[in-house]
Amino acid sequence: MRRIVKAIALLISVILLASCKENAASSERESLASALDALKIDTQLYDWIVVLPGLGCHGCIQDGEYFMQQNVENPKIFYVLTNLSSLKIFQQKTGITIKDHPNIFVDRENLFVVPTNNSIYPCVIQLREGEIAEHTFQSPQTVIFQQLKRHLKENEN
């Protein structure tokens, strides 16, 4: 009898955990879509949006900053800098002058800070026909910037 109760409890836990993950992803997607709407950019112009937080996972953010340095001229990528403590320090650290790039937006209102624990990680949003197709976070367990770099190289025209 105890084994049955334990098995049922384990099954319920797995279902609840999966449900929470789905709810978190849905909440993130809604938050990002709302932020994009508020931004009022022509999302048809871009295939990718890279959201870089100023605070959070240090190594992950450094990966995002390096990716941005290497790809800031790519017209298919729009960058959002959010939750920055200092724009001046960011520009000095990356060597990127924000005002020289129309594909960079500084999110001073933190619209792109998602309402989950993933807000500390850079986020890559793939757009299809101006809508969010999917979003992924760069974390210590993922290599989204390497994957995006590979994808961009494979699809160069």
C-alpha cells in the first residue's frame, strides 16, 4: 500500500513540475510579446531579438556581449539591453557605441525582464513573420549563442 501511495505522489509531483515549466514558458512568452508590442518596432525586419540583461549570470551575459560585439552589424538581429546599471560602462566594456546602431534598444523601463527566474539570463527570441516563434535563454547549461552563430553562418547570403 505504501508503494502505491509513493508512486502516486511521485506521479503527481512529475505532473505538477511539468505544468509549472509550461506555465513559466507561457508566462515568459506573454511577457516578451507584450514588451515587443510596447516597443513598437517593425518586427518584420528582424529574424532574431537578443535580450541582454545588465545584471544576472555573469558568464552568460559575457557570452551575449561577445556575440553582440561580433554580430552588431547584422541587420537581421535586434538587440535589447535591459536592467543595465550603467550604459557608459557597457559601451566601454564592449566597444559598441549604442547611438551608432539603430538595431539596439536600451530598455530603461525593464519591459524585457521576464517574470521568472530566467530574467538573469540573456534571451534569444526567434521571429517568424514578425511574431515570436520561440525563445531560449543562455544559461550555464545551454549554448544558445554558439547555436545562433552556427545558424547565421549556415544561412549567410
